[in-house]
Amino acid sequence: MENTFTNKWSSLAEDALKASKELEDINTKILDKVTENQINLSNAFLEANTNYFENLSESKKYPDLVTHHKELLNNYSKVFSNATTNAGELVTIVKAEYEEWIKRGIEKSTSNELFSTFVDAKEVISKRSGTKKHSK
């Protein structure tokens, strides 16, 4: 009996370790995507500013300056729009991956024999106890 119980606990511990490694992989992948998005965002802002300053040196009159400034703001708008879209997509992906990980974890833990043993024992105890009527 003890050997079986120990094996069940060992199996539970192995499942927990696998689940934590899966979570680590999910988190690493997410962090990589966030980092990639941040690098792309920084590069896009740097590119927009570089274009602005290159065009600024060519500006001879005030209307040219306003036009270049407007282009800079439009570029910023595009960059923010893309960053927002990427963040929204990432949130959707992250949500789906966490939900799937949690679902697998719940299925594994509820199918584990160790937990079913405890549930069975609880049911046996409650059946033995039954509902007792007290008479006065």
C-alpha cells in the first residue's frame, strides 16, 4: 500500500514539474515576443525621428517645416497603431496559451489516481456516517 501511495505521489510530483516547465516555456515565449515588439517599436520611432531630422535640414521655409512635422506625427501615429495591434494580438495569444495550460493541468490533476483515492475515501466515510436522526 505504501509503495503504491508513494508511486502516486511521485507521479503527481512529476506532473507538477512538467507543468512548471510548460509554464516556463510559455512565459519565455511571451517575454521574447514582448521584447521583440519593444525593439520593433524603438526602431520605428528611431526611423521616424531620423527621417524627420533628415527632412528638417532640407526645409527652407516654414510650410516645409510644418509638412515635415506633420509627417513625423503621422509616422508616430502609425507606430502607435501597429504597437497597439501587436499588443492586442499578443494578449489574445497569451490568454489562449494560459487557458490551455490551466485546462491541461486541471485534467491531469483530476485524473490522477491519488486524488481519486482521497475522493473515494471521503465518499466511503460520508456513507458510513450517514444521516443520523436524533431522537429526544
